[in-house]
Amino acid sequence: MANQHAVIVLGAGIVGVSIALQLQLRGRQTLLLDRQGPGEGTSFGNAGLIQREAVMPHPFPRALAQMLSYARNRSTEAYYRGTMLPRLAIPFMQYWYNSQEERHRAIARHYAALITHCLDDHLALAGLAGATNLFRAGGWLQVHAHAESLDHALQEAAYKAEHFGVTYEALNTAQVAQMETTLRPGLAGGIHWTQPLAVTDPHALTRAYLNYFIQLGGEFRTGNAEKVQKEQTGWRVQSAHGPIEAAELVIALGAWSPDITRALGFHPPLFVKR
């Protein structure tokens, strides 16, 4: 006999744990499943920033000079394996196409809906989970060596401020040097993104959310989602602990999501980068 839940969430990184906690807070009996401990995958090595300013997805470079510089594969910003190019040719072309300014900004209007409330949501969850001590205010500093790149970044910052409520401070050379005394002199300037929160221990935050999720009656299991099936009444997941059933299923496996979605006939436009 399979165990019945309202929702199964596959993936216990910070995204999966946050989703499971939000569902449990809304009275949905939720089971969280991952092959390893919570926050021990990609979330363990993330940058630890809640980026309120990141309302626009990172665009694919479209300037020919910039693309040629990356093509030489000597940039610190991007490195690729040549053997992967045949497989990535079509996704890269789609990425390049959708990074055209107007298309990119149209996509950002939808993408921003995921970001705009991130600070309020995390502060609320951390307050309930007793983990607000893991947050540090102050934002982060983006510096530019050249005036041209700084001007472009300031134009984008102004657009974010106007359309998405992002706040920032434009800094000249002297102000950057005052904020970060260890940086080399002569930088063009920078942008202080004032809203983001730093997370001093991302793994501890994930664990705190999970502990509160369990306190609310949620269930966490370690095991592989070996097979997912669509049933008449919901979903059935074959795990190492036996079958699990739920009315609804959330797949929050990040780069590993296609391993599940492909068998279900879903093909999200996803490819892996580090």
C-alpha cells in the first residue's frame, strides 16, 4: 500500500525545502524526497545571496567582439568544453535569440515575479524558523575597471529601478576605494546594490527551514525518485522506501530535473552550467 500525501516535492535544496515549507504552512501535507541530505547538493556551494536586484536573467552575449573573446576559451567569465558544443548548439542559439534587448526585457517582466518578493518571503520564513541571525544586510558591490562597462551597467540599473523597484547607489572611483580598501586603484567606479541579503551559512539556513517544516508535520525522506508515474488520482513515485502517492508533484531537482521530466513527456528548455 502506497503512502498518501497531498504533495510530493522532489529535491531538498534551498528551493525544494522552501517550496515544501510554504506548502506545509498552507495546510498541504507534504513529503520532501532527496537522494542526499537537505542542502547538500548545489545549494551547499551557492554564493549565499538573496538577490533582490537580480530581476533580469543573465543574457547571452550578442556583441561580436565579446562573443569572439569567449570563443577563444581563455576568459575567466566563461569556459566551455569543445566536445559539448554539438549538443549545446541549438540551446545556445535559442539563448542568443531570446537575449535580444526587447525579448530579454519581455522575459524579465515574467522572471521578476519570482524575485520581487524574495526578501519578504525569506525574512518571514527565517523568522518562523528562528534563523534570521543567518542574514546580514548591506547588499553587495559590483565594480568596473572600464568606464564603458560601468555606463552600460548603470543604464541597466536605472531600468531595474524604474520598472522593478530595485535600489542602488552609483559610486565613483574614490567611493569604491573607500568602501573596499583592498581593491587596486584606478577602477572606473561601481554599483552598490543595497537590497540583497547575505546568508552567512546557506546550509544552516536550509537545515533551519527543514527543521521547521518537520515541526509543522512535514516529512523528509532520503532516497532516489527512481520512477515517477502519472495516475488517475495524482502521482506515484517509486522510491527506495517503496511507493509514495500524492495528488500533486513538484520537481525541484535543478539541473537533474530533466531526468524525471523527460520520461513524463515534458521538455523544459534547460541545460547545465556552473
